[in-house]
Amino acid sequence: MFRKIHKLSGIAASRERGFGVSYGLGLSWDFSPRMSAVVEWDSYDLRFAGGNREPVRATSLGLQFRY
């Protein structure tokens, strides 16, 4: 199991600035020493200049191969 925490920043077209926070959780399962499956869930709480707020949620599924 792993986790991610990020701080996002952005600059709007004007001189105002916005920021947001993201976080996530994930699981990895090793099939073999060279292959694993990954599932992740991320949440982004984006606040933009001008007071707009956009919550974004994402789920991903992946296959990793190590060589």
C-alpha cells in the first residue's frame, strides 16, 4: 500500500493565483518478481483564481513490468 500527497499551484490569465491539494491511495500486488498489478485512487481539490473550485476524483488500474 502506498499514498501520495501533493501541493498543486497554478497561475490564471490575470495576476491572481490559485492553489489546491491532492492526495491518493494505492495498492500494488506482485504476481512475480517482474510483474505486478496496481490500483490507485487520487483526489484533487483544485481552487482557481476568481474563487472557482473544482474537485476531481480519479481511479486507475495498471500493470507494471520490471526488466
